[in-house]
Amino acid sequence: MSRPCLPPGKSASPGTTASPGPAAPARTSLTLRGEVACPVSLTVADLRERWEQHRAEVVFDCATSGPRHHTFEGPLLREVVDDAKPVFDPRRRKDRSRFLLAVTGGDGHHTVLSWAEIDADFGNVPILLATAMDGRSLESAGSQLVVPTDRCGARYISAITSVWVGACAVPPQRTRATPT
């Protein structure tokens, strides 16, 4: 079920708002932008309060320190992005399948996902925007991208600052010049 565009701090339930609390530092909020009808800036608290929390127990290989075992909690990336209303026709699979998501972290690390990876009609991977790791809140560190099906940790983006959503434009084909 799609929700209306909501400003940060507002819940989806009529007549309720999140507690005002102190403003989060810029590094703990992420901006969801791109080809969406409702771009929004979200804190870890917003992610925890506005969407159902899912749990993922993961093991991934870290290139510098070997296998890492963690338990993450947070909303599904698909549900958060769905609420921002991507500008594709949700009834058309081919329209959805050409969309990409670029996720950037506070340290500049970034990765790209395809919409098809998270779409229930395609890969249906339960990728999280984690709000907690190993039982500890990520409030001060910022949300983390969690791809539980990945064997290596390269797409685990920490302190997410931006999630960009947009269509993949295929460059026009260039014709080869024929030798004269």
C-alpha cells in the first residue's frame, strides 16, 4: 500500500507525529532523491518509526579482516523507496526493471543496485536500510545498507547520505566509420 508524501517527523497514521527531539547531525540523515515524486530526507529514527523493521543475520567476507558476523535490523529498502514514489509505472515490469539505485555513504563509498534486485517480481532480495547493528542503534553513526545475499561486504555502505533512484539510459549506438 502506497503512503502519501510525508515530511520527516510525520508518521503514516493520521493525527500522530514523531516526538520533536533534537535535530540529527547531517551525517546521520540520508536524502532519497532522483526520479521520485516525493524526495525526502530521513534520519535513522524516521526509518525506525515509519516502516516495519526486518532482521537479517549475515556473514560476509571483509577484505581486510575476514569473515564478519552481524545481526542488522531496519526497513526494507524497497518499502522506503516505494513510499518516495519512483516515477515508473508499477504495473509494467519492463518499466520498473530499467531503474537503478545509487547509494552513497558518509565516507564517499558508494554502490549501485538494480530495482530488479529488490522487486518482488524479480530478485526479491531483502536489502535493508539498517537502523541497528548487533542490538545497538545506528542513530549516531547513520543508517547502513545491508545486502544479506552478498558474500563479500563491498556493498555494505555505512553512514548513508544519499539514495538516488533513476532510470538507466542506454547511450545511443554509434555507427562505425567505414574506412575510405
